[in-house]
Amino acid sequence: MKREQAEKKIERKAIKEAKEKLKTRRDWMKEAQIAWNSWVRARDYGKPCASCGATPSEKFGGTMDCSHYRSVGSSPHLRFNAFNAAAACVKCNRYLGGNIVNLRAGLIQRFGIDTVERIESDNSVRKFSVDYLKRIKSIFTRRARIAMARASKSIDAAYMSKLKELKKFAANGSEIETVV
């Protein structure tokens, strides 16, 4: 039984390695971009939309996107620049074309005018290698997990403090006006 499990594990590992070898640079770019975008959303979790300032309610599938100030299509060399990206609501990012004018104002508020002007003037050419993309994927997948764990702990702590507050009011015989 254990021997069969060990053999299946070795076989799965070999299949995984074979699939990794078949991936193209485009595949790695896509995976790195997904990891990067999830890190940006996790980094900005709980913050309002960088464009319009709205704080969308949480829904299945998410309500925040990773919005790039200088788009990935026009400035691919800035796709992994932390100051070029911020979490924005789906409405601004998808339906308003990124809401760039307001996104610029939001980025200036978060990072400062010097940083935004540096992004605007950066026209250097960069080509990302497969090894670099693998590193990006690995690093930012890990960072996104850490950021989301921190966010969930703070949410749990806030919920627990509100719950304690409600119990304290109930114990004192006070009316509870707000409900969690």
C-alpha cells in the first residue's frame, strides 16, 4: 500500500516536471501576472478603490482588480512595478477603462508625486526571462498568502472585539442598537 502510494507520488512529480518543461515564456508570463495581481489585491485589501475611493462590499469572485496606471499593453516593462499598480474596483478598472485620471490622483495620494512622475517618464525597454518570471511567480504567490493571512487575522480580531463589545452591552442590560 505504501509502496504504491510512493510510486504514484513519484509518477505525479515526473508528470509535473514534464509539464513545466513544456511551458512557453507566454505561459510563465501569464502565471507570473496572476501571482502579481493577487499580491497587489492582497496588499491593498481593506483599502478603498484607488480610483474612485469606494469600498465595495465583498462578493463571491471578488470586487477588486489589480489596476495598472500605465497599462500592461502600452508599457509591458512596468507590469511588475509595485508603484504602477493598485487595487481598484471592478467598475473603475473594467468598465471605465481604469479610470486613469482618478487613479493617478489615488497613486499620488498613496505614493507621492515624485513616484508617479517617475513611472510616467520610465520608457526603458525590459524583456523578462523565463527564470525571472518563475521567481516573480514564486515570490509573489508567497507574499499574497502572507498578506491575506495578516488581513484575515485583523478581520478576525476586529470581529471578536465587536462581539465582546456587544456581549458587554448585553450583560449590562443596555439596548443593543447595532448588529454585527
